[in-house]
Amino acid sequence: MPADGNLKAMDEATFRIVLVEDQRFMAEAVEAWLRQRLDCQLAGWATSAEEGLQLCLTVQPDLALLDVGLPGIDGLELAKDLLKQLPDLRILMMSGRVDPWTIWRVQESGVHGFIEKDQSPEVWLQAIQIVVRGGAFFSPAFKKTQVECLKHPEAFHKILSKRELQVLNLVASGWEESLICNHLKISPSTASVHRKNIRQKLGLHNDRELLSYARRWGLNQAVGGNTPSPLHGGKKDLPAPARD
């Protein structure tokens, strides 16, 4: 990288970035920093997945910088839609979380990079440079979580089925059983069986231990609130785990 941190020295063509971040202060700070440090056109920024999707479809940016933790439909659900509708778009996710659940979802999403929000300007410049030019950038903390947690033989996605993972995520996120049953279109007795099977597979004895397990792996985060989504035309399922 050039000492001045300017991408223009590496590539004469400027590139356009769309930023999707719900915290206005953070968005404005990133916008100002991008304009100052990079030879790029900030094509715009949005505060929600719905706005971000429409913005990207309209301006056709080279890079989308997406916050994982958007309200309602989160950034990874948005990324899936963008990758389907704009296959040439480069996507760099950003987050303040590096728990196994978040990292696993990023890993399964097909995006091109991940960076923590508190990284130094130099690391941000490196990440953007690599991703926008066709490479992949995943932070050291991301890779550490992959190695130490997600590759462990007892990692959640290697033990639980797709449906069990869905149930555990919703239970740990505070959903009442009636809402879980309605969302997953299952009966209360089926939901009870899933909870029993989850405890047995994980070697847990009660719901308190179940919730403790979920918190340890970051599974107590509802994906995008699991709310009806105009991006998907209705209620959406949680992502399916990769089975080894």
C-alpha cells in the first residue's frame, strides 16, 4: 500500500462505495473518513436493509460496506439478496461482534470480507483495498474464531440439525413458544421434542443450561429480528447450518 494510504496511486479508476449503517453518528464518521482517505466516490449511505437494497440497485456500486447488526433485516440477510441481484458487487461486512454465531453466519453468507468496527484506519484501508480489487479480507479475530470455535468437533453447527438450530436460536432470543411454533409452522409438541433433542445432543439438563450454552456461542441473537421482510416476500427462515 502506498504510504499516503491513497488508492489512486494503485488504480487510476475511482470506485464507488455504498455504506449501510443504522447508527447515524457512525455512518457520518465513516463517510467523512472515506472521503478524506480514499480516492473513491461515496455513492450514498442507508440506515436499513430495505434502503440499502434499493440504493445498491439504483447506483450499482463497486463495493457495499454493510453493518451486520442492522435493525429488522440484518446486514447478512441483505448481503444474500445483493449477491443474488448484483453478482459482481463486492461486499465487506463490519461488526462489533466476533462471537461464533456471527462468524459462522458470515462464513456461510458468501461475502468477500469481514472487519471489526474498532480496527485501525490502516487495517480498514487494507480491507477495502483487497476486497474492492477482487480479493478476500477476513480479520485475524474472524480467523481465530473459525479455528478455535467453528472447527471444534462440538461446534453447534456440527451437532444440531437445521430445525434444531432454528429452534435454539429463537428460544435463546426470547421468543415465546407460540410465536416459535407459528413462525416455523410446527406444533407445540414438536417444538417440545426439538428442545428435548437439543438438550440431549448438547448434554444439557434444563433450559437454564440451554440458554447459557446459547449465550456462550452467541446464539441468543435473533437473525434480523426474524420479522416479515419485503426483501424476501414474507417471513424468512434462519440460515441452514453446513453439515459435515
